[in-house]
Amino acid sequence: MKNQDDHLNHAIIEFYEKLSSWEMAVVKDNGFSLPQVHTVEILGLNGPMRMKELAEKIGVTTGTLTVQIDKMVKAELVQRRAHETDRRSILVELTESGQVMFEEHDKLHMQLTADLTIQFTEAERAQMLDFFKRINKEF
Amino acid sequence: MKNQDDHLNHAIIEFYEKLSSWEMAVVKDNGFSLPQVHTVEILGLNGPMRMKELAEKIGVTTGTLTVQIDKMVKAELVQRRAHETDRRSILVELTESGQVMFEEHDKLHMQLTADLTIQFTEAERAQMLDFFKRINKEF
DNA sequence: TGCATATAGTTCGCCATTCAAACTAATAAT
DNA sequence: ATTATTAGTTTGAATGGCGAACTATATGCA
């Protein structure tokens, strides 16, 4: 059913746009830049990561990321660590205070998710989780 | 159930991050900047909009938006139009070629949505749409 | 093995983006 | 009427991002 898919598509985009606006608004209030919060978010969710990988996820060049990470190291949000097997690579990971920042930011996300699904039954929430998991796997 | 909600929360964030990376990659290939595509996307979905409103959705100041829209007017993607009742306000809308660009970009989104939900049954897709609609209304 | 090629990250110069503040014009409030 | 508020623009300063040149390490292959 073509039209139905169109609706689903637009509903997804609308959701994405709204989440994006929400993220901006939240970030504006906490003193750090959006790229910094974004980086903390990614590292918090995925754990330590190589520069290259992180740059791809964020969508910037490694040149840009080097400068970005330098600033974040100064701000004590992240630290660099040698890669165990590949000496060209460098792992970036959250410091303790970076971890704290992640958890605080994550709490806001939790609250948002709770607010958005407030009228969902327990079963619906479970189904929603299943849907997202399957979609994320396909990505 | 606390833990379940945590999973749903993180699945949503993961989805958001992936969509964000996808959008970046798509935009890089088409010659226009990310904010420009973003603007076209918003106007295409929501129709003509005041500068203020648009700035809020995108997450920039109106000063930034003025410059941005100037460029897009030059590129013939959008045009300014007087607001019917409030003479302070200005409506921004897509031009014909802006509309074409929106539809082309939208096709990519459609394809992505189709790919991501390829293993979903018709009923599941319908339920997914219902979930997104309810969440978007709550936002 | 040894040499060519590829990959990871850094540095740096240049251009694009963004913000904040000052400003104009129109509207709303008292 | 006068004052306060709101929408949008302009501009100077700060920031962000890209791409090319460079260093160091790893991989491929004759």
C-alpha cells in the first residue's frame, strides 16, 4: 500500500525533526556545544571508539575531530588511549566526568521517552522496542 | 519496568543517531549544505512558515536564518512572501525547484523507510505508523 | 624479505556558519 | 498615546569544518 508507506515515512521524518529540535534546545542550556554533547552521547552509548569510527558516526572529517577532541580533553570530558593491537589507531573514551555528563543527559532522554509514551500500555512499549531493535539492526 | 524503558530509550537514541548519519551522507553527495536540505525538508513537510517558526525548528537564531534564506533565495530554492495579517512577519515557502528538490530527497527517505521495514508485515507497518503518530502528537 | 600502497591520525590555512547585539518596523498592552 | 514586545535584518567577532600536506604504522605482493 503505497500511501500508507508514505505516511509512515513522513511520520518518521517528523519524529526525527522533533527529536532534533529537542536535542538542540537541551544542549543550549548546558554550556557545552552540540558537537561535544553529541560526542559524549555516542561514546556513552557505544563505549570507547577509534577516531576514524567516531568521525564517521558524527559526520565530520578526522581533521575536524582531532581539534574537537583536543578541546574535549582540555575540558576533561574524554581521554585518548592507545589501541591494543593497531598502533596507528587511538581510542577515545569518556573520563569520569564525561560519564557523569552522559548519565545526566541520558536522564533527560529517559524522561522524554517516558513522556512521549505515557499513554502506551506495557505491551505496546514492548512492541515499540521490538520494532526499533529490528529497524536498527537493518540500518 | 525500569530496565525495559531504558532499552526503549537507547533504541530510540540509536535510531536517531543512525538516521542522522544517513542524512549527512546523503546530503554530502548532492551539492547543497545540510542546513539547506534541512530547511527544504521542513518546508516541504509543513508548508510555508514564518522565519521565527522556521528558526526554532532548525535550532538557529533568526539572524542566522536570514543569511541562510538569502542564500537559498539566490539558489532559487525558496522565496519570501508577505504574511497576510501580520506585517512584521514574512512567510518562507518552497519555489518550484525547491519543491522538486524536496520530492527527490523525500524519495530517498521513502526508499530508506522501505528498506528498514522490509521484514515487517503489513499489520506491523500499520502499527508502527500508529505508534509514531501518537508519539508525534505528544511531542 | 623489501618496496609500494593503504590507513589512522595530526596540523594548518582557508572558507562557511553561527551567534549576539544593535537596529528598523510593526504590533500589543495599559 | 506611550511603552513594551515581537519579527526580521545587518554586521563584527568567534567558531566550526574541510581538504591537503605530513608522520607513523600496517598491509599486500613480487
